[in-house]
Amino acid sequence: MQIEQIYTGCLAQGAYYIESEGEAVVIDPLRDIDNYLAKAKRNNATIKYVFETHFHADFVSGHMDLAKATGATIVYGPTAQPAFNATVAKDGEKFKVGKIEFELLHTPGHTMESCCYLMYDENGKPAALFSGDTIFIGDVGRPDLAQKAANLTLEELAGLLFDSIHTKILPLSDEIIVYPAHGAGSACGKKMSAETTDSLGHQKVSNYAMNASLTRDAFIKEVTQGLVTPPGYFPFNVQMNKMGYESIDTVIERGSKALSANAFEAAADETEAIIIDTRKPEIFGHGFIPNSINIGIDGSFAVWVGALIKNVSQPILLVTEEGREIEVVTRLARVGFDQAMGYLKGGFEAWKQARKPFDTIDSIDANELAIIYAHQDPQLIIDVRKKSEFDTEHILGVTNSPLDFIDNSQLILDPSKTYYVHCAGGYRSMIYTSIMRSRGYQNLINCNNGFNQLKATGKFKLSEFAAQNTQL
């Protein structure tokens, strides 16, 4: 028997490849399926099932392409209504894979069709729980994503999650290893650990939401505190996972079309495409195509695209580092942004060589910002970290305008004033600054040092430290 967790840091997502006696199952696969196919081919194994723990909101699953490529059966939990051929299994239904067996446990609460897969080893002993978004390491799935589809309140869904955990999961053996669908950084939970596996026994004593002594009312209160509005792309991804989507090969072929500087400029002028520049923030700031926004490929790229671009049907043009074009298009497709129209051949250097106009953004370091803090209104400094980060600790007097909610911000910028933008490390601050610059605000300066470096100078007055109760 072989269990392999395939973890994708950009999405904080865990897919699983499990194999026994030449048969395999893939759980919650990403849309780019070559990795799973290669594993099966290398081991001369047949992928028999694609197990889905629920209709995912934060990424587009590879279930359809994987089933088409292998003939595998797609399996969902009870109440699921996919618009394609799949097995909607019963609670307790079992599936044989080589010498091991999987039992589907229906665990509604995160969504109504949510389920876990309990794996029995060759000796028939429960050995692993593939828990999807029902339980994470240190947390449970947020119960506010399926309210409209389920026609239930947040509290009702949280109550169902309590019932699922207490009737289906807590009675299981402490020795079982938990393999969740996400880790820290995912928006599907609020307090996930950086660890991506653990024993169920340890989770029973360390996971706040799995405390057996917690009453139903107390559980509902705990898991519903600290939630914020989910990213705007979530409902689109749910629909794609339910209804189907284009093959990723088609999406990559369309998105990886090389465009000359003239063709790129014409496409931008003739469409409403957003130009996304995926270079490093410090490189982007030295020169970029006017009105483009910087979301670096080396950060949580797909998550931020999903959080900031509301419609997955939005046409996109790309400026990338040479050789990373297909990577960028693939990572866009993972979160349902299938309408990339092509990339600038030769990158930004080709744009300059074509003598096209370009823009720049000024940056300062921590010591320069300290001088500004000492001599100017601190409200001119904008901290674009999440509210939960800001509430934990921040520079006194500065303005918090979280990047996540840039379109719903109550902050009104005075175009006659200069503002200074910082985040935790320089990645989000450049995203924020580039977006605001594309909207006509010219007087924003990026701080290329993050909060910890600002703090380390000892030149800023700080709020009292408060324990962070959510990562959202």
C-alpha cells in the first residue's frame, strides 16, 4: 500500500494518490492531472476511482479530465447532484482498491454533500481518514460557504458540522492518521495548522473544534467567530466543479499564445482584458506596462487572482518571466480563470525595445518609512494586511485597508496627498499599489520591507500584541 500526499503550497491544498496491488485512487485532484497519470504509469497501476470530498470552492478539481483519461469512476457523497456521470454514494458505502478498502462517511456541515473517506488497510484495520474540508489539522471547515445552496443559516450548518464530527469522527480510533484537503493559508478554514497530517488522537486534544466536552451551542459560537466574506471566485468554482468545464489542455493552448508587443497592445486596446504582470514586485516597480497589475507568480498567486478579480470569465493578458508562461496559465486555470488570451513574447524587455510607454512605482525601505512616520501624519501610511493581522499588532496611527477587500474599502484617498503602503513582506503592498495606480491614484509609494522589518527598526510605536483568533 502506498499513500502519497501531493501538496500545492500556492493553494494550501492536499490531493492524495493511494495505490494497492496495481489499483489506485486519487482524492481531490487538482485540474492539471499529469502528475497523477505519471505516478500510475510509472507503477503500472490503474486509477480506479476519483474520490471527491465535496464540490470545492477554492479550486477547480481535475475529476473530469482524470476520469476521461483513465476511465476511473468519480465518487461524491450523498446529496451531490453533479451534471456529469458520477457515482453518488450512500453513507457507509465501501469501495475496494487492491487489498485496501474505503468507506464513505457523510459529514455535512462545510457543505451538504461533504464527506470523508475512511481507509482500511490490508488487514481490515481503519488506518487513515481523508477528511476533505470537514476537519483540518487544528481546525474544521468553515460553515458559511453553502448557506444559499443548502437554504440553511450559518448556525444551522455549523450545527450539522458538530453532529458530523461527534457521530462520525470522534468515535474513530486515535491511531488513525488524518489527511485533510488544506493547510494554513487556505480560506476554507480560519485557524489551520501549518502541519498537513496528524493522528486523530492528537487532534482530539489539540483541535479546538474537536473538544469532546464542547457543547453544541459552544461549538457553533466557536466556529462561526472570526469569519469574513469569502473570496468572490468561490461560487464560480463550485459551479464549474458541479457542471463541468473545458479541458485544461484547451485552456493552456489558448492562454500560452505568444503575442508581439504590437499584438499585445492591440489586444489590450480592443478588449477589456486585465493585464497581470507576474514578475517579482521589486522588478515590476522599476518598469511595467501602464495599468497592469502586479501579482507575483512566486507568492500565493492563484489565491490573490481569485480574491481580486471577481469574474472567472474575465479576459486576461499576461506579462511573465521567460519560460514561465505555461506555469502561469496553469495556475490561473486551477482557480477557474480560463480566459487568458496570451502573453507578451519577450516579456517587458520586448515592450521597452518596441518603444512603448511604461510606468514605474517608487519604493522605500523601513528606515525611510520611519522618517516619514516621525514627521508626517501616520494616517498617510496604509497597512494592507488582513484585519486579523492588523488587530494582532500594528504601527499606531496608520490606516488599515486590507488588500482582500480593496473593492469594498471605506478608505477614500486624497489625490493631492502621497501615501505609503506596507504589508507583511512587500508582496501584497505592490499588488495594492499597482491596482490603485491603474485606477488613477499616482501618489502611492510602496514600502519594500514588511511589518516585521519595520518593527525591528525600533523606530515605530506599536499597538499591544493581541493573540490572533483567525487567519482570515
